[in-house]
Amino acid sequence: MDDASTRSPHLPTATTCFPDSLPVRERRLARATQEHNEHEGRAMLAASVGAVPAPRLVMIAPRLQPAHEPSIDPELLAILDAPLFPGETTFAGFARKEAAIGAACAQLAVSAARALHARLAFPKHGDALAEKFARLTVDRRRRILMFLADARRREAISARR
């Protein structure tokens, strides 16, 4: 006896849900959508019954706080605010300021140099040092930032000697 003759005419059959007149691709998509919806329904039912999903483990690296060292912000602000010497060209004056900033940054520990690098590379609104640093030319800013980023290598070389 045929299975279809025993079914209720009101229940959908495989042929009524996915008629053969549809292209194969559309039938596959319809089946996949139905399976997805059934899976979602089971997941929602399990959640409502009280099943607890497995916890997701997320690893977060701790933020390293730089050691409390004296800030060189006032020194750097004084260098950036200093006027050019009388008769000094703009190029020579800003080259002098760049060298002075580099000398001040060379005194920093690696953690402080990294913190200053982050401040200057990604300035926040209201940071006076970052705003004045941004007024330097792109080449000068790039050289100073590269110098700050290189602090770990410089420390490793000096420890070898």
C-alpha cells in the first residue's frame, strides 16, 4: 500500500514542500533553510528548558602598566614650544628640536617609550603633547616614532655590551 494514501491530505509532503518543478538549486536551498530553522528551533527549545550552553573561553592579555617613572612631558613640551634662535633657519631649528626630542626619549625605559609611542601615534583629544607633536612634519614625526618603537632593540644591544 502506498504511504501517501495513509497520510492526511492536510499535512505537507516532501513533494508539496519542495515541488519537483523547482530547479535543483532552489530545492537544495529550501531544504537547507528548513534544516537550519529546525536546528534553531531545537536550540531555542533547549535554552528555554534550561540547558546551559558551554561557556566560551576568551583569552585576554593583561595590560602592562608602565612603571611609575617621572614624566618627560614638561621637557618635551618645552622643546616643542621653544622659539627658533635669532638668525636660525626653520629647517635648522626644527632639526635641532628633533635631535633634542630624540635625546630626551633615549633616556626613557622601554615601557615608558612604548607608552609614549602609543600616545603620539594614536593621539587622543585634549593631549597637549600629542597635539604639538602632530604639528611637526610627517618625516620628523615618523623618525621620532620609529626611534621610540626601537627602544627594546636599543636596550638589548646595550645589555650585550
